[in-house]
Amino acid sequence: MTLPTPNRDRIFADLSALVSFNSPHSVPALADSHEAACAWTVTALEELGFDVERHPTVDNADTIIGNRVIDADAPTVLLYSHYDVVPAGHPSAWTSDPFTLTERGGRWYGRGAADCKGNLAMHLEALRLLDAAGGPSMNLKVVVEGSEEFGGDGGLEKLIESSPELFRADAILIADSGNVAAGSPTLTTQLRGGVQVLVSVETLEDEVHSGSFGGAAPDAADALVRIANSLFDEHGRTTIDGVNCLGTWEGDAYDRETFRKDAGVLEGVQIYGTVDDEPGDMVWARPAVTMIGFTSRPVSEALNAINARASAQFNLRVPAGMSAAETADKLEQHIYANTPWGAKVTVEVSQLNEPFSTDISGPAITLLGECLKESYGASSLAVVGSGGSIPLTTTLQEHFGDAEIALFGVEEPLCGIHGIDESVDPTEIERIAVAEAEFLRRFGR
């Protein structure tokens, strides 16, 4: 029996409901909406015949686990997504209400439309298509996390460590990634690890008048800027003492012009690196440091005073093949070694996630790749890395070394995940749902 055509109206209804929940886990004031998103997902899975349980995690966000057992001796496939989102910011910055799924120009707009509620809607549609074509021949497990974006206490990872039997599977399909471009089926083989590094600098007992002391008194903001500058060479490439920051990417290339467009680089502004540094090298194969926050005194509150204190939050990304913990240690040593004038500096490392890589040559992921190509009518499959981190991937790999793990999904560069006017191409949801359903129909038979 062949698969039916995806039902776009049904997908839109599912995604509309999910997007309507303003469900970031990290905002206590929105706890009711976060709970509503969880409850809606439980009901949706129960309606598809899953036995569903909610498992509290240490970060106070329930992980949903649904099971459909066909045969105890049959293989098990685990499908993953998450129902939490990053905060939308002020709704007035959006073209349309971020919590009302809105169609414009062939795309659907709303917070979480792609990351990751669009992937959850894709799983639901794939399961319906599968049932309409006769149902699965293997056991199914669906895991939907409630604090993926939170990045706090590692709730799901600790649940896996304490209760690994809940997650045991032969193939694990993680829908929290996407294609290199709409219409180009893609598998992600590597994820960079992530580390948050808070650097605080003190140089004076308190602020002093710049007219009286400027020119001799050491400025904490100046010291911090010099520390940050030491982390980059003249080409903008990250440099950390004792760390190889010149790795090369061996997978599909990331075209320069495509990268410029995807990143929104302004005309006339150069991307980092020399002519010999490919974007794929820079974002998938090398460590990268980004200053994601800086504090001294806001411009709106500027005074004629020398800064006594300054701090910055750095985000460190670490490619597969390197240890995030060891690289963070090297970064800390680099900061201390490159602090000028004897300034007092402290470094706090948190939210450390190790990088991940997966082998896509196994039979399950090979089949998934074939199903993706068939769904898109494509002759080839893009194989890329990702600069993002998904901590549960390494935890799953540690506990289930024989399981095949795939990273894919409905996200692509135009989605603008985490940003204003996040969107999704509904055709991507449809095609990937068909591919996933076809994989589930054929796997194990």
C-alpha cells in the first residue's frame, strides 16, 4: 500500500495549535502556556494510539514519551522533537503576531514554526500517513522534550542517564535540524559542542573621573576589549593558545555566496578568514568564539568616568573530534595569559556540551537518506555539519552505541530560527513527513 498525499490543512491546524502556545521553558511567567503545549502534545500522541507518559526532569520540564509496541522482538525507532521555544521578544517587532500562525508569500510565520514545533507537526503527519498506509511493522517511540532551548540543568540528559531503558532504540531520528536549502534533502553528520564563558574584569576600587585620571588609570572595559581581541587574528579567525583552530571540513562545501546570503552579511563586508578558508571549515570544523554580551556602562547612561568593572559573555563552539571541556580549559588559560596590566579577571565556565558526530553509512540511515531523496525527487543527498548543539545526542550515543542516529528536519536558512519573523516552508514539512513515513513503512521489513 502506498502512502497518501500529506494533508496540508491538517498540518496547518496542528502547527497553528502548537504555535499558539507561548512556551519557552526559561520564563516562569509563561509556565501555564508551557504546560498547555505539553498537554496538547500528549493528547495528539494518544489520539495516534501511543501509550504516553510524562516524565518530570530536574529542570522542572516534563519530557513526553509515547510508545506503540507492535512486537517485542521487532526493532524500535525513536522520533525526537521538542515543544519549548526561545522567547519571541516584543510582539510589535514581528510583522504578524508571533503566536498566530500566519501565511505570507507561501511561508508560515510564527515562533517555533520551524524550531521545533514544525518538526513536531512533521512527526505527527508522518505517523498519520504511515497509519493510512497500513501502519508500522516495528515498535515506535516518540520523545518530545520540554527544555531543549533552556540549556540549564540538562534535564533530558539526566533522565536518560537515570532511566536509559525509556530511550532504548535501534534507530533514533532527531528532527531538530534541516536542509541546506529548501528543496535540498540533507543529513547533518556533526554538531559542534557549546560552552558559555563569563569573563569579569576589575581594575579600580570604583569609577573615577576621566578628566582627573584618564590616561593613566586602567580602564576595565579597555582591558576586556584587549582580551577579546586576543581571541582573533587579523583575519577574524578564532585563536586559542594551544588549540588547533585551522581544521578543514571534509563534507559537502558551503558556498561563499550562499553563506553570505544565509548569514545576512551586508554588502561590502568581508566574511572571516582568508581566501584559503572555506565557510564550511570555519563553521563546522573549527572552534569559534563569539562575544554574545558585553557590559560596562550603557551608552544611554554614559559618564565622564573610567570603568572600574566590565564583563562579557562568550560562547565557545567546539567541533567534533575535539573535547569541549579541554578546549574550554585552554580558553580559560588563554584569557588569564592575555589579561593586560595585571587586571583582576575571573572566568566562569558553564553549560558545557560536548560535540557530536554520527556515521550515516548504516542500513537504517542509508534507508532514510534514500527516502529523503525519493520524497524530493533528488539524485543526491547533502551531507553537512552544524554549528549548533543538541546535548542529548552525545548522551544517547554514550548509552546506545549500537543505535543509528540521524539528524534532519524542516529547518532551512530562510526559516530565521530564534529570530524575528521565524517561518517555515510548508512544502518542507510535507516532503520530510513523506520521507519519514516511508522510512517507517519500510524499515525492518
